[in-house]
Amino acid sequence: MVINKEAITSDFFVLSTRIAGAILQKFITYQFKLAIVGDFSGYTSQPLKDFISESNRGRDIFFVSSEEDAIGKLSRV
């Protein structure tokens, strides 16, 4: 699944709300892959940057800058 960052509430990107963890855990539990497409460079929170970086090293959740990147990541076996 590919979602544009603009379609997600800004609270998702505030890790203390725990929204991101709760939602992304559902994707992992039900074995769905997700790519969120957008510009994440404006976020200054180091924990959020670490969360994005760690997610991108995995196999299920990706934060990418383009739809092409999203398709590439989601197509990996």
C-alpha cells in the first residue's frame, strides 16, 4: 500500500502520541507492506528521524520521497 504523507494527520509524526506505533503495528500484524511518500526533511525530532531510518532498514514499512521509490521498496522479495 502506498500513502501520501499529506493524507496522514500530523499527530502521526509526533511519536509521543503513539499513533504511528499503533497503526504501523497493525500493518505488520496483518502482513501488509506500507510506503509513506513525502518529504520528511522538515522534521527536527531525532527520535522521529531514528524511527524513519529504522523503518527503512526493515522489510514492511518505508518512508520514501517518491512513488517510484515506494514501488521499488514494496516490490522487494
